[in-house]
Amino acid sequence: MSINIDAVKTYIKKGKDAVLNTPEIERKVKDATSNDKWGPTGTQMQEISRASYS
């Protein structure tokens, strides 16, 4: 039985956000600024940009 650490971390983040009732835009910012091996997508950056000016 192998455990995918990234999947476990994702479930923990989602559970924590649900319990703390984290706003959607805050979750998007956390995803975009995480220490993942890849950077944020253009779509993520556009959504955050739009939210910061509205």
C-alpha cells in the first residue's frame, strides 16, 4: 500500500479550509503562492487580479 503524500496534504488543506470557513479568494491566493514545484497558472493570476480591483 503506497500513500501519496501530496494527496494527503491536499485533503488536509481542504478539510482545514472547510472547518475554518476560508473565503474562496483566500484559498486561491494560498494555492497560487504555495511552495509547489510549479507556479500559478495564468487563470489563477487573472482571478486574483480581478478580485483585488473589485
